[in-house]
Amino acid sequence: MIIDAHTHAFPCLMNPYGERSYKQQILYLQRFVASSPAAAVKRVRDNSVVTDKSEYVLWDENDPTPNGALEVNFHPARFGRLAWKKNGEEYYISLYAPNMQNMESSPEFLLAHMDAAGVSMAVLQNAFLYGDLNDYISEAVAKYPKRFIGTIQINEAKAFEETEIEKLIKYGSNPGFRAIYFANERFFENGFTTAIDDEIFFPFWERARDLGLAVFWDISAIHEPNSRESSPFDRFLKQMRRLESWHKRFPEIPSILVHGIPLRNIRDGDRFLPIPDDLWKIWKRKNMYLEFLFPMQVSHPVPGGSVFDYPYLELHPLIKDLLSNLGPEKLIWGTDLPNTERNCTYRQARLYLETHCNVLSESDKKMVLGENIQRLLNIN
């Protein structure tokens, strides 16, 4: 059984949905682009890539809270774009492929891709930037119980509050939901004054453990207040140490790092830097797993480097390191569909491992492409 551990279903991003205000929804999308552009920023009038971030800045760098969002008429546009205007100049990024005409990724849209690529099941990741989607995903897993597994979205910055714990219990008691999606970037709502290993969140995690839920961790190299870490790698390592601290407290909870290795933090141009022992030590912990999501990380420009294209042969030495240090049983395949299609087709996002990666044995591929996540989430 081929299982994609990372996909997204969401209604049209150009329209309000659910209880969240549309203004707040736009704020979350703007924060996503401001903190970590998923693709090259382009100028509308000549379609050129803009490398000077000061030209299109979206957020006050001195105010990480929601008050730091700059007035730039940020909005979702058609054909996969997020757009805004700064100092009279229009900019955009292609968050999705141009064939996403109305900025919608319905369950049926995902199923059509899955059927064409020979993928049996998919995990619907519930990241906050796409909307308040617990009910939307609940409907999808109820309608297609043999094809989708849901993850729960809570407000990470408020996970200590009773309303969020009640939300966790409500959806965690639904057999269609098997995990939580937790992004440390959402701590921007309180200026990053809380962290993933804070004791204030322990009651939430105790209930998650009791419900038998796994966690998909979206760990960014966030700027903590008064932190001395300056480089993205150092900031990421600090967050990994926080995750290790949390994991020592809750070792029974399976943890999957979405996006896996943060390649942008260990990439020097076209060269990958050695992964330090501190990270291998954390990732080797029992019940800790890494996602294979490489096309999403190497298929857009980086400073001093080039774009890597399908079938991503440049990744084979890194994959060999993962196998030798962690073993295939700790690696899980995901694509981030529909995002992946701005870089390669969905089928190619499977074939770069299954057909073109001779580093993985046939038994390795079976584990990575389905057996590991099937075991972790008790998928029958």
C-alpha cells in the first residue's frame, strides 16, 4: 500500500470559510510568506525574480506579532498565486502550480491525483495557514474513509487553554483523525514568548497521549525573544533541542518531522553541509521519524545555488546518510500535494524514490512509501 503522509485539502482560499474571519485568514497567509517564502518572489511587470527582500518586505522585522503585518493588500489570486503591492510595485509567489485556477484543493482533486499516481491513501495535514479546517477534513475522511486520514488543527499558541483541549478531545475521539499537526511558527501570535516544551502545555499533551494520537511537527527556525542564535541553522537546532526536551517528557507519542531535514539550513550553494551529531542524536530517539519531502526543498532558487530538478540525483548521498544513521524504518514519504506540483508532477514525487533512487533497496522503499506510516497510525 502506497501512502502519502503529507497532503492538503482546503476550500477556495479566495473566499472566507468557517468561523475564522477572512482578515485573519489573510494574515496567516501573509505571515507564511513573510517568514518562509515557499517559492521565488517575482515582480509582476517583468516577471523577474526579486532577490532583495527589502523590496517586497511583508512584516516589520522588529515586531513578530500580528501587529507587525504591513499593509500591502496581500491576497490569494488565481492560478496558484499569492500577491501583494509594495511601494507601487506588484509582486507574487506561485505557491501552487498555475493549473490551480481557483486556489482550491478539494478531496476529489486530491483523489484524482492519487489515482493517477497509484497512491492508495493520504494523510490530510491540517496546517493553520489553509484555514480552520477540522470540520472540512472531518467531512473528507467520513466520505472517503479508505482513502484519507485526518490530522487535528489546534491553535498552537493557545494549546494550554481549555477550549483547545476540548477541541483536541472532540476530534481526537473521531477514528478518522489519528494525529495532530503542530507548527511552532504559530507562536508568532504571542511574539514567540512560548515554546513547544513549556510546562504550560503539558495538560494538552497528556490528553493527546491518552487519546493515542501521533504528532506531525512543523518546526521552523523561529526567532525567540532575546535569543543569541543568529543563523537559521542555530535557531533550528535550538528548536530541535526543545523538541528533544518535550520528547523526554512524552516519549510514548510518535513524532514525525514534516519536511524532514531542513535543507535550506544545511545547504551552502549546491553543497550539503554535514549534519552534526547533535541532530542525529535527537532523530535517533525512539518514536521519532523524519519525512521524505525533498522535491519541495530543492526545486526553487537558494542564495548561491541552483535549482535541482527531477529525478533529484543530487540527493542520493544525503539519502545514504539518512539510511546509515537512522535506518529505513524511521523515514516516511510525503509530497505536500498540491504544493509539490509547482516543482514536479505528483507521479514524479513518487518515482524519484521508487524508480530513480538506487540507494534504497526494495524493502526500504516499501517501508518508506507506506509501511512505516501505516504502522504508526494503525491504518488497516
